[in-house]
Amino acid sequence: MLSAYCSICGKERHSFTSSPLCSCGGILIPRVDFRYRDGDFRGNYPYLKHVISLGEVVTPVVDVAGMKLKLEYFSPTFSYKDRGSKVLISSLLENLPKGSEINEDSSGNAGASIAAYGASAGYKVNIFVPEATMKSKMNQIIAYGAEIHTIKGTREEVAAAAKVHQGYYASHVLNPEFRDGMRQISYEIFQQMGYRIPERVFIPVSAGTLMLGVIAGFRHLMNSGETSSMPEIVAVQTEAVCPLCSRINGFQYDPSAVTNSVADALVSKNPPLLDEMIRELKHYGGQCIVVSEDEIISARSDLARSGIYVEYSSATVFAASRKIHGNENALLIMTGNGLKTP
């Protein structure tokens, strides 16, 4: 079992429970208390006794516009979410027998990923999605055999529906194993850059699992003596949904406002991990950049003309990179394939 502690009471988790939260209601924070092992997935996830794999590869890094792009959409379900699903579903195998029901709430990509890995593990998967979820993403979820539950309301109301449904709440946001799976991205970046780290990493942010996991991975490398510093983390959000940037940059943001964005994967208006994101981003001297709809659309078009076809949510980081200087040694994480939002 992954070593984890509560963000509120500090209590260690000692056993599997029916909830991904601490008994006091706090968020569980992964604790990485062992040395990094170069090129060894199992060594860096020692708590996994069985590993579900769908043919994951080391995702490529390419050079575009003087920066490096990490193409995370070279993953089994075409998004970075497979990093977390692999670890979360593999960890559940110790405690939930085949045939068990698991429930997940998602704006699309996490739902597809949990559906695929859950099916491989033999679980009955229920995916709860917002009413406005793109048809292409729902079709992918259904193709893996999951049952779709379309919920009218906010992203938080979708999560509430998944939480009370019969079965285990396999939330990609609340289960610490999912976030912990993101560490692997940092290890690959380190190896692909010649055992160095980039000076700056741009990350699209919604629920925060990617950003927190990538920070944890780079911190693990530093704590293990592999590198002496951390990269500057640049979190990127849209004008439509920007709870982290509003807190970091000190401007007003109304999560109740009805707004839409082409970046349909970045829709968490009240993310449960917000306080943790703020602490981590401030601790490592990072910044948060907001991009407009026109900037996102332009960025995606320009990337496509460079041969890189990403979904709009991924293009946000390319748009953000144009707003600050000094990106000669920067890396941008491209999270999802463009065919997800054609």
C-alpha cells in the first residue's frame, strides 16, 4: 500500500478503506520515502504487487519553436491520465476482487482511462460525466465497456453522484495513487534530457493531479541526490476556469459564473486539491498564467502546422509560453491527442 498521510490531521493511512479520504475528511498526500531507482518502474512504485499494463511507452520529447514538448498523448487511451490509472487500478487489485464496481467522475479523459484500465482488471466501471461532455469522449468510454452516467449540473455535482453510487469511489482526484502515478513523467523527462532537468515546465491545470505529481517526481529526484534543483513550475489555466491563478495572482474569480471554453478538460472550478496546489506552487517559486480562448485556438493551430496535433486543453501551455521570456530550456507537457477534440 502507498504510504500516505492526511493533509488535515497528519494521520498515516494504515489500511485500505471504503473511502479515498482520511477518516477526518482530509485529502491523503502520497509520501515517497525511498530512493529513486533509475529506469525501474517497479522500483519506484514498490507498493504495487501486481501491475496492469496496456502497453505504455516512454512518451517522446520533440523540439518545437525552441522548446521541448513532452507528448503525453502517446499513451494507451491518448492522454496522460493513463499514468495515474495504471497505478490506481493496479493498487486496487490487492483489495477489490474482479467483478467489483468502481465509480469515477470525469470531464472525459480520466473517465476513458479509468474505463480502459478498469476493464483490463476485470472491474465493472461506472463513469459519471457532465452533460456537456463531448460525444467523442463519451464514445471512447463506452467502447471500453463502462456504463456512462450523464449528470446535469456542475463538475462538483458530477463528483457527488459518483461518490454515492454503489461501489468503490475510484476518484482520480482524491485517490493518492493516481497522483502518485504522475511521478513517472518527471523521471522520463530527467532521462530524456540527458539526466538533467529543464529550467521551466509548463503544465495545464484543472484538478491538479498532473501538477502535483510532476512536482513530486522532481522532488524525489532532488531528494535522492540525482539533481540539485527543481524546475520552475508554470501552471496554466483558462480565463473561463482559473481558481488557482486567481489565488496565486490575487484577482477575483467567480466559480458560479456560467462560462464555456474550448479547453474542455480544464473545468474544475472548485478543485479539492486547490490548497495543496497553492502550497506547492508557491514553495517552488512557480507562477500561474491565464490564457484566453483566442490564444488557445491560435496556439493549437500553430502547433498543428508544426505537425503536433493536440487537444485544446494541451494547447494552453503553448499559448502561455508566448507570454513570458526565457524559455530556451523549457519543457511543455502536451496532455491529450487532438482527435479527442477535433
